[in-house]
Amino acid sequence: MYEFEFARPATVADAVQALTAEEAQALGGGQTLIPTLKQRLASPSVLVSLSGIAEIKGICQTDEGLLAIGGGTTHAEVAEGAGAYPALAALAGQIGDPAVRNRGTIGGSLANNDPAACYPAAALASNAVIVTHAREIAADDYFQGMFTTALEEGEIITEVRFAVPEAANYQKFLQPASRFAMVGVFVAKYFDGVRVAVTGASEEGVFRWREAEAALSANFSPDAIAGLSVAQEGMIGDIHGTKAYRAHLVGVMTKRAVSAAR
Amino acid sequence: MTKVTMTVNGRPMSGEVEGRTLLVSFLRDTLGLTGTHVGCDTSQCGACVVHVDGKAVKACTMLALEAEGAEVATIEGQAAADGTLNAIQAAFQEHHGLQCGFCTPGMVMSAAALLKENPKPTETEIRHYLEGNLCRCTGYHNIVKAIMAASGQDVSSIAAE
């Protein structure tokens, strides 16, 4: 790692201030960023750890009935404490391994927007609200391509709000070495329609499979999407799987998610 | 350099570190607690697992300054002061849960975290919990058996493979 200054503020306000320094970088749980720093792929002047900020940790129900999760809440805490949204809790419990889940945070995962990360699929399928210290961003506007989001420099995710669907499920086809999703599909059925978000598959990062959403909104059963497929163009092709393989997996995992949705 | 202070195996410890100093480097190089191993250094292998405030973490993927004020437990604190092994360590010895021993500190610390959460895990639950701990010698079978035995479950019907 290159040298950097380290700051561990206790409040969001102090963290926002610390992040105004040139080349400052926020540190969530560090489960991606610390390996990145080790490889010298990033060289911040100041690393601003968010792990000491109590006000962005924890899970609660809002007055509007939404499930609100603090940006600094770990995957293990979501797996344990998000019982009101079982599919989300189950997703969190499948990220990485137990030690990774004890450090990695939902805010960190969404800010990084790794194209194979799990949380972006849940946030997009639920059209979650990404709350930062400055504003609220709908998930539909938030994800803007691989490792790219609507966040401005120095903007901190303080909370993520989820409307709990009538039924939902996440199916992850594991890439067993990295423990990321080779393809992951999150299906969420709301009173006004079904949303399907796919991670791991596209070169553009997480995306909604709208054709499947329309078919499932009319008939919420695996048969409804039997004849549908996603195009290979734009899929990720690498040593773990070809474009065609991933495109095929999108259909398979979506059907499984619909079958398993509760 | 910044001063960092934490409780390690029940004793207050402090030292001077850089912002980029990893927790595992502080434990090994500053405190001389070399029982916590660095295998892959990429948070894959789990040889560096320690507990921070009771939670298993990979000490190679956490900065020392993030453990300021924390309670840290390492493999060195697992046996009694007179050297008597704890139940998990004794079961690893009894059931041949190690060969070269490199992964063992991380395995024992992960096992301790599991048994605290889930005192009587099934074989499947143990195997899932150890997803972040790699062992290149044993094939895991005797590690799983040792953890089942340490949790007080009968392992006589589990064949040695």
C-alpha cells in the first residue's frame, strides 16, 4: 500500500468534512478497498474510515413501513436483523464468508457497485432509496454502469430504504473462488408489478430485465418466462463463463427465483 | 505514526503504527504475536482470522487503527495460562484436524466464533461456516470432525476418510 493519512470520525458531519480533502477516500468495511489499496490500484491521500460512526449503523422500520438499513451496517447484521425482508436477509448471509460479512457494509457495497456484487441486485429490484448525507436517490437513477453510481465525490451513503415486497427471492450462481455472483437474480413482486434485477452478467453492471418483469407481472410463475432470453451482446465473457453461458444463466436463475419467491 | 491502543487477549496493548498498517502486521510485528498467520494476504484463505469485539474478521483486511479501543482475541489467548488447550484445540489434536498447521490458528478462531453463535452445529453448518478458511493438507474432514467433537457431539459414527 502507498502511504495515506487515516481518519476515523465519529459523526457523518465530520466525515463529510474530512472527505473534502483532495484525493480523500471513504472506507466502509474495507473488504474490497483494502485489497485494492494493497495492489496499489488506489492511492488516496486521506482514508476516511466510516466504521466509527454510530449514526449510520443499525436497522429499523420507518413510519411509512419501509425497512431502513444504515449505510455502515455489516452484511452479518443485515443477515441477522433484516427478518422483515427475508430475501434481503438471505442475500446478505450469502455474501463472501463469515469473516467478510462481519466487516463489509451495505453502504460500501452499493458505493462500489461491483458488477458481480449481490446488494445492487436487491436495491434495484426493490427500487430502494439510497439516502446520502445530502439527498435521496432512487435505485433506478443510482446505478450507472460497472463501478459507476450517481454518488458525487465525498458523498456518503447514510441509509438504504427498502419497500418490503409481497414475495421475493435472490438466486446466486456462485463463482466459488471469489464468492461473488457469476450471475445473481433478485425477483421482487410488489402489488403494482414485478421487478427483476440481474447482477454478475452484464458489462454495464446490474440491470433490470424488463421483458421478464412484464411477463411475470402478468403471470407470476416460472412458465411465464419460459420463452424469454437475454441477448448475449453486452454480457460478461471471461475464463469463468462465456457470454452465452451467462445469458443462459440469467433465464435459469430468474426461473429459480420465481419458484422460490416467498 | 499514530498511537493505537487495544485490548489483546485481555491485556491492554499499544504501539505506533502508520495509517496503512494492517491489524495482522500490528499483532505479528509490533506485538510479536506470530500465531496469527498471513497466508494469501488477499482475504481469501482465513489463516489470519482473529476476533474483534467478539466477531471473526480477517486481520489482513482490516487496518490496525480501525481496532482502536477494540477487544481483540488471537490464537495465543485460546489456551489456559498454564498451556492447557481449550476444547477446540484439544479436539483438533485428538481428531488430527491439522497436518502442517499453517491454517490452524484461523481454523480454531473461526470454529470458536461458530460455536459461540451456534453451540451444536451440524456438519453442513460447519462446512458452510468454514467457507473462508482454506486448508491444503487435511481435506477438511478431520477439521469438521474436530469441531463437532468440540461442541460435545458424538463423532464416533463419522468415518475417518
